[in-house]
Amino acid sequence: MIRILFLLLCLLALQLSFAQYTPLLVRSTDDTVAIQPSIYKVNTRIELPLTVAGFLGTYLAFPALYRISNLSTAEIAQLDRFDVNRFDRPIIDEDPKLYSFYRKRSDTWINASMFSPLLLLIDPKVRADGWKYVTLYGETQMLNTVVYQIAAFLIRRPRPFTYNENLTLAERSGNQGSNSFFSGHVSTVATASFFTAKAYTDYYQIKGWKRLALYGIATVPPSVVGFYRMKAGRHFRSDVIVGLVVGGIMGITIPELHRRAKRKKAPRPL
């Protein structure tokens, strides 16, 4: 959560630093001047404070989530690997010696991927929307976090490492052991990558197969993070898949709901 807030501050700083160089997007015609409004309709006076409040709320909720997701040694002793479906069960046997390595890799990827929307601010078309663009991305990530927390609070699914008999009961207990569903890392990265692809295709009006191809590319970062999270014993395959789907839906749907239906035209001044 702190990473997301820091990201938003960086986005704002970049926008403000380039604001003075933002060109006025006006296209002349014989009879009218077509004023190019923002691609997205965002009320920053309302949505920005609500986004910040939402982030603070989810930030305060995380300690409670971590607390209730811990498992005691008695609870660990009652777990049976055969209670896990066949599709997910192989993840239980990942090498515990590599858990730390892959967990660090997943953290590195999530930190890098979350900054992908920032790259679009280099483009004058996106930079012209500065505050609206940043607010929209923050709002999308905030809502994704809310959905993740709701699922994690309601569904108490033990993580793969809690079933791994190569670890002691002490190593398998505690440590946020029952918030496996769904992968928050994957959904966060998917939200960032799909938001980037969605925004880019909206600003440049890319449609059809080219848009689908960009969405296909957007699946790569969350898929890599999902692979690392499974190798780290943190999530099952289904956790990763659901995280990718949820993040993809958020990254596409929230910007789409904010899109302007039509561009406005103003009469040519006399």
C-alpha cells in the first residue's frame, strides 16, 4: 500500500514538472475548431480525495487481515494435502529452499510493474490530462485493493507452504498462512499493466486485433509475478489465475466507465 501511495506521488511530481510544456490540443477546420477534451471524465475534486481516503482505509485494514490470517501449529497439523484439488496440489511440493529467492523476485517485479502507467506521462496526449490520469489510475488500484481485501477476509484459504511437509510445523504456522485466495501481487500488477494498455489504446484509438495484441502483452508481467509467487509457496495456480482476471477487469473496466462518449466541438471564433 505504501508503494502505491509513493507511486501516485511520483506520478503527480512528473505531471507537475512537465505541465508547463503541455501543448494545447486544438485542431483547425474550415468552419469549427475542435477542442480536444480529456479522453476520460474524471472529477478530481471528488474522486481524488475519495481515492486517498480509500487507500488509507485499506492501509488500516491490512493489519487486521494479517492478524486473522495467521495459523497456529494445531491448525497446521490438521491440514491435509489431499483436501487441495488436483490442479493446485503440485504447488505444495515446491522447494522450500527457494521460497525466499522467488519471493524477492516477485517483490521486485511488482515494484517495477506498478510504475508502467507512469511511462505514458511522457506522451503529450496523456500528460495533458495529468491530474485526471493520475487520479484515475490511483482510483483503479484502490478499488482493486478493496476487492482483494474483501476476498481475503471472506475466504480463509491456507497458502501452499502450510501443506509442505518439508517444513516444520513452526515454519508453516503464523506468517499470514491463510490468505492465499487470491493473489494480491498478481492482481496489482495486472491492474497496472492492463490499465496502461487500456489507456494507450484509448488515447490513440487503437482497436481490433492490435488492441487485443496489447492486452495479450499486458498479461506477461502478472504472469511472471504469478509464477514467482507459486515458486515461493505463497499461492496456488487458481489464486494466480483469479488475481490476473480480477486485475485485468479492474484495469480495463474502471477507465472504460470514465470514458467520454463524444468529443465536444466549439464554434469557430469570429
